[in-house]
Amino acid sequence: MKKASLSLMTVLLTCFIILSVGIAGCTSQAPSAPPAPATKTSTVEPAELLLQLSDMPANFTLVEKGERNASEMNEWALDIGWKKGSYAVFQKNDPHEISGATIEQYTSVYPAENISLVVPDTVQSWKNMTVEENSANVTLEEISLPTIGDSSAALKYSNTTDNTRLYVITFSKKDVFQNLFTNGTATDFETVQQLARVAAAKIK
């Protein structure tokens, strides 16, 4: 059930040094200490960023998890410096459903200077894939949602030929990029939104 990541992301590394000097009449104040620059590199390993069973709603079980390898990544991802990643797959066990929904999480770490490229490239890759399918039965729509992490996007893929439906949330924070998928219903997509925020909060 492992899948190659669709792409990468990047936020430009920036340092802000603020030095302020206040002068009142003949009295001068010592320069205030500059604030520590915001780090754009996560200190948490990809395996630690994976959602846990305790993060999931009831009736989900962990099917598989592990590290991602460079051999799984596409050429574009490697060209912009993909470093490492991890993945986890959860299955919904619902006796009222013939096939339970799955939630899949894929994490990747890239150079901070390239991270801003990944979310827009992922969205474009999905659009290109939909065009290549060249079918009136296939649709892809972007779904609005509050920003997750530093940059994010959400998509809904539908294919009426086989009733395939897939929701995707893709986001980046610091130098980490994540994709979360579910093949379930709109209700499951709401669940994935909440889980994406939980996943983003793990990035320190």
C-alpha cells in the first residue's frame, strides 16, 4: 500500500534581526536583544511525525507503517533534495460498510530553501494526472480549508466509472511536507482535516 510521494515543498530560510534603540531626551537605552530567528528546520524525525492509533477516531486500526526510501520518490522530488520520510496506513473497521475507509499519511523532509515548491507542485501533479486520464467521468476540484502549517491545499478526486473517490490534504511546515489521503466520504474528509492539524502540531 506504499505509494510514491507526489512531490515536495519549501519555505525560504530567513533570519530577522531587530535592533531597537530608544532615546528619550538625554537618556539613552541600551539596545534590546534581538529575538532569536525562527528556525525553518524540524528537530523531529519523520517516524515521530506519524499519526498514532491514539490520534485516530474509534474503529480504526493501524495496517502498516515504516520508512520511505529514495527508490519510491519521483525524479522531481530527488532533484530538489528529498532527504527522508515515513508513512502510515490506517483502516476503518465498520461492519456497515463493505469496504472501510482508509487514511494514509506520507511525510517527507526537504531542504528548507525548496519547501515552498512542494505544495503547489503536488496540486499541479494531480491536475496533470486528471487531464491525462482524458475522461468526462473524472473530476478534480480544490476544496477550501483554513491553512494548515505554512502552506496547504485540499483536493477531491472523483471517477464515476468505478465510483472512485479520494480526498487529499497536502501541507508543509518548516522543512517537512505531508500528504494525507482518504478514500472515504465527506465525513471522513472532515476527520482527515482534524488529523492533518494534529500532524502539523507534531512538527517542532
